[in-house]
Amino acid sequence: MPQNGIHAMVGVAARKWMPQKEWLLLGVVLGNMFPDLDNVLVAVATLQKQPTEEAMEIYHRTFTHSVFTILAVLILFYAIAAMTKNQKWNNFGQGFGAGILMHILLDLVIWFNGVALFWPFGGELNFWSWFVVPPWLKILLDTGEFLAFGLYCMLLVSLVNKHGTNRDYAGKARAFAYIQFVLFVLFTILFFAVKMKLLATIFGALYLVSMIIAMLMTIKMRQTIETV
């Protein structure tokens, strides 16, 4: 832990303490999810025959997990808001930056790999450097990505039922959740039973697709997320 879906759920939970500004909470949830998109670069590098471990070291939990990225996001969306004269973009940027910070803090507290907090100036921080993840736990942490996406979507469905918002997306979110639960069970069984590189490749591709779909669903259901 924490899986990307857990980051998303933390972002949704934070709405109880966030001011009610349009697009702010959307930014918080997407900001919580955004840093793990660095896995796309890991996948591209791996497809180009770069060793996976090397690609992970270069791209994963580096630039997307840096405090300087948060600063860049705040400046970027402040500039967009000023140019478009639309305060919602500034609200989004503040939420997005806060979401990235929440993601980083959660990774530091309950994850087993380091975070390049001050990339590109080095300074990786890892509170769990003493812990060696056993193979069985590594499998559950990996396949748990699907479980977490499913739980996140079911949370969105429960909020739809509670507030009556985005009812047209509730069925899609529920169906996506069920697919994620099936993938969780399927890949957990396969990873324990079979050791095959192709299986890991298929898993990685489905994980990236699932994350992108979950982020798009978040945007589509922003009214639900922002209704407290």
C-alpha cells in the first residue's frame, strides 16, 4: 500500500476539510492520483528494452513525487487562471498541488520504497529502507491495485446514491468496479500459480488502462466529488 485507488479515496475523504471552491476538490482527487502516471514512462522505457529495474529507478517516484513539481503546478494553474480570467483554474491548481502533497506523504508513511522528494536534486527519503518485502506480500500489493480501484468506484457510487448526482455514471462506475474485483482475484491466483514475464506485462498494461479510466471517471463525476 498505498495503491492508486487508495490515494483517490483519501482525496475524496479530504473534501470534509476543504473549502467549498469550484474545481478545488476535483483537483485534490486528481492530484492524489496523478503521481503514479509516471508508470507510463516506466512502461515505455521497458518496451524500448530498458531494464525494468533501471526504468523504475529513473522514472518512478521521482519527478512526479517532487516538491518542485507541486510548485510548478501552482504556478502553472495560477498563470492559466490569470490568462483566462477564470478563478476555477486557480482553485484546481491549488487542489492538484495539495493532492500531490497528500500522495507523497502517504507514500512516505505506508509504502516500502523511497520517494525522490527533492528531485532533481536527489535526496531520496525512505522510512522503510530496513524492511524487505516478501514475495507473497509483493503479489498482494500489486494485484491490490485492482481491488483499490474497485473500492474507489464503489465509493463514488455510494456518493451518487447519497446526493443524487451524476446518476447517469453510477452504472458505469459500478460495472468498472466489478471488473476490477475480477481482475484482482484473477491476477492474484495467476501470480501465485505462474511465473511468466508476459503475465506481468499484461498486468501492467491493464493497471495503466484502469488508472486512466478511473481518472477520466473522476472528471466525469466531479459534481459527485464536490458535493459534500
